Amino acid sequence: MKRGIRLLIIISLIMTSFICTKNVYALDNFCGIELADKVIVNINFEVNGGDEINSLNYCMDCGISKFKLPEPKRRGYIFEGWYADRNFKIRISDTFNKETDAKKLLIVPDSIGCDVNKVHTTLYAKWSSDNSCETQTGNITVNFETNGADKIDPIYICESCDSKKLSLPVPKKENYIFLGWYLEDSLLTKLPNEMIDSNELYSRMKLEYDNNDKCSFDRHTTLYARWVDNEELIRLIKDSIDNNLYYLSDIISNNK
């Protein structure tokens, strides 16, 4: 009997949660009522190979009724519009209409319950090949910012060629130790010091096109050298040794 009552309670809670969440889609316009919740829809854009586009928000039941969706760019391709599904069956207007297009979206609540006021959805970019471009591959130029060392000539990677092992150059700088190459000038993302596969290398790099020609696929990037001066390195090694000796002494004393 008790088990049956618990089951009914669980079913009741699930149904209440479902009903409350469904109410998100049937809210009246509360914008004129002070302190009333407004449902905010976050639209994410899956660009499918195009340039990245930031997500945008709109109020489901208030604000403007129409707004222009961003148009992504992709070299060698023609943008054919945004779709509400990955299979490109449900077309969304370039100028988004909340009265018609919003009904086509797969809306996912950010939380479950009666107080849901934030939801999200995803739009998918569809492309077709631009036949006016003879090729859709190009060369990649890798430049090196040595940060005080002697200049290093760039290297070139053929995007359409078979992958090969590359050994990145090792610069020299007096009284400094080279720590490696990094993808950004803030020195956050380090590349491996050993030989690296060329395809893996360009897949990691942040590439920019050389020009605005829609059929030019030549791109470039810059790698940044990181250094530590000899005195600082000696201090770090000394501190490491001192710390290890301290812990080693502690381990020995605890195991006598």
C-alpha cells in the first residue's frame, strides 16, 4: 500500500514538473507587469565549417517581433540559410519572426519547474559549394615570434598534401632557456616539443585568411616563443630540490 502511495506521489511530481515546463511556451505577454518573469531564448549557431558566430538572446513574449539573423561566412561555399534541424528540413527565415519561426524551434528549458525563464535552441547553417572557385584548399604559413631571439623564417604546410612529420625550430637566446612554442601571445596553449604531425599541427592552430578573395584559401598563423632566464630557472630548481628534500625527510622520519 505504502509503495503504491509513493509511486503515485512520484508520478504526480513528474506530471507537475512537465506541466510547469510546458507553460513556458504558452505564457501571456507579461512585459507590462512589474517584476514579472520574461522568458529569454538563447539561440546557438552551429556554423558547420563557417566562421564562428556568437549566440544571441531574445525575449519570447516581449520586445521586437522580428530581427535579422547573422549571416556566416565560409570560403568556397554559399550560405543557404539557417535550419532548426540537422537534416535541413525546417527552414528559418533570414529575418526571424517570433510569430512564425519561433514555433518551428526545438526549445529546451535550462531548468525544470514552474519558474523557468531561460531556454535555449540551436540553428544549423546549410552550405552549397561555390563552383566559381577552382579549389577549396590552400597553403598555410606558420610565422614565428621569437620574443627577443634571432628571427626565424616561416614554414609552409600544404593543406591538401599527405600529412608528414614536422620538427619545429628551436631558437637561441643568450642567458635564457627556451620553453617551447605557444599558439597565442598570452602563452596559454603549448605545442609539443617533439616532432608533430603536420595535419595535427594546423588543426590546432588559429588560422587567418591571407586576403578577402572568396576563392583564396591561403591562411597564416603565428607561434610565440616562451623563455625563462637562467637565474630564474636555477631558483626554481633549487626550490624544487628543497621541497623534495623536506618531504623525503618527513617520509623517512614517519617510517622509522
